[in-house]
Amino acid sequence: MAQRQPTMYIPHGGGPCFFMDWDPPDTWERHRAFLAALPASLPEQPKALLVISAHWEAPVFTVQTNPAPPLLFDYYGFPQHTYKLTWPAPGNPALAARVRALLENAGFAVGEDPLRGFDHGVFVPLKVAFPKAEIPTVQLSLRADLDPSAHLAAGRALAPLRDEGVLILGSGNTYHNLPVMMRAMRGGGGGEPRGRDFDRWLTDAVTQEDPARRDAMLAAWDRAPGAREANPREEHLIPLHVVAGAAGADRGVKTLEDYVMGAVESAFRFG
């Protein structure tokens, strides 16, 4: 029998950030080291990965059924070599069917995409965490309305996968205000990191002992201090709601707090 897997929200950085030069050189080093250490923190190697990335939205929850997903180089203006990266993880149509069944049984409309490849919210962090690309991986879209309660409920529906050896990963960034971050980069990145108030609130929400209280706070995330500065549009935060929903009674812990491009970025784990 498979050991129960945790459920995690990980930061995927900026574009192909782990595979290019930066000034200063260690800009993304804590992010990279965190991702590289992720497999050793698991109870056993997962049988499969289910990834909810900030970079795929669809009218209804849509599951990737491609048995051999290509890479989607959905970033722009980066060095040419970053468009030649590889991460040939196999898909898993059987897991995709299981995901669809769980969501439909919970009352959700669900679509399938047989052509979809892995976007950079998947292959960039997972090329660091699982460089051998040997674990079957399936991507699930966000629902385009980005309704926090619906994504929490979707996570609850997917929770049985954890006992089937599937690692559920949400991939995004807790602070995703690119104009502010770019201004910080051009200014040398000094000063107080942006997003600190929102990060404190989010950490308090995720680490609540009562899962009902946690979910209620996350459902109303946009009322938190600094919420809309940190996430003018919430697609990079909402993957957290799916993994929190899948957490059940497991209490969340913060596993990374980093300061990069003038802002606070965090990761969380349940179980």
C-alpha cells in the first residue's frame, strides 16, 4: 500500500529563473535549494504527481490526458537556451480519468485536454525537484472564475488521491505583482520587502489548527491586509486553495520564506 502523501504549495519563481544567470547570482538560490530538497521530505517516491499551475485556466476544471506532454514555453524575452529545456515526464491517462471522476462525483463539470503540454509552472520547478522526469505527471487547470471556495471544494474532492500515492502540488507565487517587482529589481532590490503584511496573514491562515477556520480565511483571502497589492489578479495564489482543500484535517506549515525581487515569497505544506 502507498503511504499517504502530503499536499504542497510551491513557488515556481519567475519564468525559467533557475536555468539562467542573475545579478546577484544567488537571486533564486533559496527557491532552487528548497525545490531540490523536496523529494527527500516525502514519505516515499510518489506514484504520480498532480500539479495545479497558475498558468492554466479553463472555463471548467480541465484535466490533461496527454500520455506524453510536450513543454509549453509560455514565457517571453528570456535567453534562447531557456527555450531548449527538456523535462520528458510521462503523462498518466489513468490518473487523469480518476481526477475527472472524483471531481464529477463532487458535482463539478470537468473537461479533458488530450493535447495540452506542461506549462512553465510545471516543468520549471519540477525540473529542479525531479530532474529525472520519471514520475508520471498530470496537470489540472484552474477554473477561470478563480472562485476560492470552488477551488477549496475541488481540493477536498481530490483528497483520496493522497492515499493512492499521488503528490498534489499547487504551483504559483504568494506575491505576484510584476510591475512592483520589476521596479524593485531596477532599483537594486533594497528596502523593506513588499508583501510582508499579506504573508503574515497568509501564514496565520494556512497554519490554523481548525481546518474549517483555515478554509474560511482562505475563502476570504482578498480581505486580508495587502491582499490585492500582493495579488492584483489571484491566479498565482488559487493553487494554494486546491492543496489546502486536499489537506483535510492536516495542519499547514510554512516550508519556505524567501525575499526575492523586492518581495516575500512563501511555500506551504500539509501533512
